[in-house]
Amino acid sequence: MTGAAMRMTLTTQLDCPIDTVWTQVHRPDLLQHIAWPLIRFTYRAPRTPPPRWVEGRYRVGMWSFGVLPLGGQWVGIEYPEGSSIADGKAVLRDNGSGTLIRKWDHWIFLEDLGNGRTRYTDRLDVEAGVLTPFVWLFARLFYGHRQRRWRTLVATGFTALASEE
């Protein structure tokens, strides 16, 4: 097995306007919430997360179920062309890498479906040498979990996030 990169794409529909989803995507506390309990992040550089993601690189530690260390990861936030909701679409990219994972290229695509609905797509290219198929499988489970948590947050008007502030 060569360890070549593998791609995973997963899409869901959120019953929420694109501008609200776009605002929420920028919240590091939302990432922490939707990843829980599978992954917990601790911030290393900087030591505290920004209130809102801005372009740049962030060093995080990752913990499975809050206790099993998974090593460090770079979160590389970028806003490629098309990252404005003005045309009914938006894009956020995490061009990351980590201790075990050479490439973690995660894209979030948002598309306005009208009537207060948004298509939300996670696309990930992952490369981790001979571990790539296993990391890919975990990523598929992880992003399915994240999208379920997104739908729950939307259905409850993001009240779970408000209670964590």
C-alpha cells in the first residue's frame, strides 16, 4: 500500500439560512462542540482559540474521547475565492497536517438552497502513509458525527452553544 491520499465527501442539508451557517462556521467553540465526544481540541499556539477563525495557522492537541492523546495538528484556516456568501456560496479551508497525518485538507462548502436552507458539504483529502485507509475511515465516521451535531444545533437554534458560553 503506497499511502496515497484518499478523498471523502459528505453532504447534508441544514434548515438554516446560509448567513447564519457561515457565521457559526467561524466559531472555534462550534468546532469543539460538534467534534465532542469523539475529539477534544486543546490549543497550543496560540494558547487560547480566537473568538472567530481568521486566516492563519493554529497548533492544537487532539484527544479522542477527551482522554486518549492523538498528537498535534496544525489547523490552517484559509478563505479561498468564493468564500463570500454574496453569491449564495461560501468556502472555508483547513489546510492542515499533524503528527500522524501528513495531509488533512478539509474544505467546507456552503450553498444557499433558498427558503432558509443551506447545503453543507465537508470534503477531505487525507494522507497518512500506510495509515491512510484507517484515518480515512475514522474521518468518514467523524464527519458523519459532526454533521449530525450540526443538524441538532440548527434544530435547537444553537442553544447548546449559548449555554456553553
